[in-house]
Amino acid sequence: MTGAKDRMPSQTVDDVAFDPVAIEVARHKLEGIAEEMQQTLLRSSFSPIAKEGLDASACLFTAEGETLAQSRSIPIHLGTLIPVMKQIIETFPAHEMREGDAYILNEPYQGGTHLPDIAIVTPVYAGGRIIAYAATMMHHQDVGGLSPGSVPTNATEIFQEGLRIPPLLLFHDGKFNETLIAIIRKNVRIPETSIGDLNAQLAACKVGVRRLKEMASVGENQMISIFAELLRRSEKLTRAALARIPDGTYHYTDYNDNDGIDLDKPIRFTVAVTIKDGTFHCDFTGSSPQVRGPFNCVPSGTLAAACYAIRAVTDPDTMTNAGCFRPISLHLPEGSIVNPTEPAPVNARTATIKRIAGVILGALRQALPEKIPADDCGEMLALMFGGKWPGGKTFVIGELIGGGSGASTRSDGVDVIETDVTNCMNLPAESMEMEAPIRVHQIALRQGSGGDGEYRGGLGLIKEYEVLADEVRVTHRGERHYFEPRGANGGAAGAKAESVIYRGSGEEITIPSKLMETLKKGDRLVITTAGGGGNGDPADRAKTSRETDQRDGKVAVSH
């Protein structure tokens, strides 16, 4: 690439010359390609959890399998795609790949994260060789297993969680691997939706391939050198940002409610984050051993949380790529909640990754109290419904619901938002009612749920569902029912979550954070999510802010 050489000195990487303007143009072009892939993925998807909930992601990688550019999507996906790429490259060496091939994987113990998250990877060729990879990951609405939606909170081994796909060739010579497609169809409850979503992923990857090939028209050697320079710059900027954080080891501990099996046994997460000489080390010694239920997290999930955390405390203008992640190192005790041994169940690992991210940020708050807010709601309530319409057609639909974010030292928390490593959207009521025999009666902010403080925590949500058909199976995977989000600097904790089933018979069932249940026609489910922690002494909150909260109905009016 050339241009502006009379104004700026050219720079070299591997003896290939290019100028700073060309580097910046390449950076934004790559990010634009990842975003175009993401939009193709969402607009082509079949399942509401993707097209409405946005639970899908796109990313570009170098020929060596290092992150090159990311879409603005799901941090968990973007981080766990890193070991996915490593596994694909190890399983299928470059000399065995062909242009147009696509590879698939969802196996957690071979680089994946949990079975509903299926990754598809395609190589990008220029000048007769691989110069990059285009990759997507999407949460599939169902991959079989014990329950509709494939996130059973009562699973005790991975075999109960759905179809396991090791690294396999999905698409070759212009055709799908029909044997694999037939296996997938026979193991999921909604095969047309599942195959439609796989096609959406493949379409997005093809967009990435096409755009990168166009970009490589300047010469593949020059493009590869520019890729390396972009990673080098991000690493340099990230290490410089880490060097501005006071060196030291910072500790934090928090808990998840239970593992869905032992309902009175909380799960402990303890981290020691060490910042030293531009490095970022997380040691999870002291965290709970692996649990019987599905809240274990394979190492890819902890890596994703650490990648998110390092970007949260470094310069947002730095391009997010593998250079940002090179300072990270992890210690994950074997047989623990953050590094389980096969065949431990892992389908509910999102709740675990969110708590991992939370304790890393909680530890860093000691070093960066002005930058890290109070604890957020720390939950992504997963609701999965499945059954049959009155006419006999099968439905499976899922909803991912957030709560309040923690307040900072400068502003109130945000109401009802997906915080930290999750970045999904709740389903509109209309989408839920079109896709399943369920009526949504209420969606409202949960009054007074944000922790008090000089700055108030964000509010949680109230949502009410009524079942309109018999034998609707529901999975409720909640958190923060027993451990409230803590405030900071004297701020109060946010409200804990609550969920109740109201039977048509008059019976009431309080959900102990996790529950697998069958609902009958006329039964109602009412969920309330947690608020965020407050920041600062409540006595210092401005009178006008309190009056605004009362006027907006965010707190009860005092008498």
C-alpha cells in the first residue's frame, strides 16, 4: 500500500515498506469486514436468539490463528474462538485445506465453549496460499440433549447436554458434508432452524473471504506484513497501558448461587490478578472444585473473560486483536470450576464466565477505583421454553435477560443491560408471542433495585409470561438470587434476583435460582433480575438526582 509518503516516513515490517496512513486504512478496512460479516450473520439467521437476541459473532484471524479483527458482538464468542482456531489448524494442516472449505466445531474439550455455540471457520487464499481465516460462532437454539434449548441445569455429564461435534469438514468442493448434516438433523428438535443458522454462518464466512481477497489485491506479502504490524502495535499500546497501572497483586472473591444440583452449595470464585512490567496474570487458586452440575467452565471461557477485562482497562482506541492479548497469562487449577476434567457438564458456563469477569474487574478496582464501577448484576438470566403448538408443531425459543450495571464514580449505572462478557438483547414481546404459545403480560423496570449511593446502580427488570399451551417445558438459569452485587466506596448493594411460578391452581413456586419445570396452560412465570451496586456514600447523592428518581418511578416515593 502506498500514499502520503511525502508527508510521513515509511515504516517496515519484515523488509516490506508501508506508510502509517496505509496501516490505518487497513485497520479500519479489517474491522469493517468483520462488521459486514456480523450483519450478514444476523440478517441471515433463522432463530430468534440470533436475529433478535444477537447471540452470534464474527471474527478474522491471521494464517497463524491469531485474532486479526473482531465484530462488535459477544466477548465470550470472540475470546473462545481463539482456542477454536488453534484446534482447527492443528487438526487440519494448511496443506490439507482447499479454497472454499469450511470447518465446524462445538466440542468444549477441544477448544469450544458449550455445545450450543457452534463455530465455523473458512480459510482465505491469495497467491495460492492461506493468508487469513474468517470465523463465526452462533448460539444455536437447540442441539439436542435433556431439555429444549440444550442448557439443562440438571445435567451431570456432558453427554446429557446435546450433540458433540469435534473438528470436522463441513463444506468442501461446493457441497455440504451430507453425512454430518444428516446427523445434525436427527439430533436436534428444530432441524430446519438449525440448518438455516448453519447456512447463515457459512454465508458470513464467505463475505469475509471475498472481502479479504479483494483487500489482498495489493499483494499478499504486503498484506501479511501489515497484519503483523497491526498486532505488534496493539501489543505495544496494551503493554504501555498496563505499565501505567500500579504494579501489584490484587484479590477478589465472589460467588454463584449453586450448580443446579446441590442447591444449597454456593460456588466460590477467587482470583489474584498480578500486574507487573506490562503483563497481566490471573491466578484462580482457591476457587471451588469442579461441580456436579453444568456450571463448570473449560479454559477457553476464562481466557475470554481475561481478554475482555484487559480491554476494559486499556485504551479503547487500540485496535482489538491478538496483540492486546499477548500480555495475558492464566493459572487454572486442574479439576476446578475454571478447568474441569471431562466429561464434566459445562452448558451453563456463561454464568461462570460472567462471575470470572466480575472477580477480575473487582480485583482491578483496587488499583483503578476511578475506572472500574461497582459490581454489576452479574447475571444473564437464560429462559428456554419448548413444547408443541396446539396443531402439533414443535417450538423451542430462548430469552437472555440482563439486569442493572454498577454505578461509577461519575454516573449512575445503566438500567437493564447485558454487562461485561455478554452483549445480547432480550426478545421483543412480539417475537416471543409469534414463535411460541406464550403471552408476555409485563415488561418493566424493577423499582428500587439499584444499589443506593452518591451514584445509583442500574435497575433490574420485571417480566411476566403466561403459558397458552399444555406441557411447556421451561429451563430457568438464574444467578444473584442469594449473593447481591456489591457496592463500591460506601455504596449499597443492588437488589437480589427473584423468580416465581404462579400455577393456575393457585400454587406458588419460588425458583431457587435454577429450575427445570413443566408448565401448564394458564401458568405464569414472573422474573425479576438483579440491580447493580451503588457507588459512593448515599448521603452525598444530589437532592435533584433523588427527586428525578422518584419522578421517573425508579425508587419508591418517601413519605
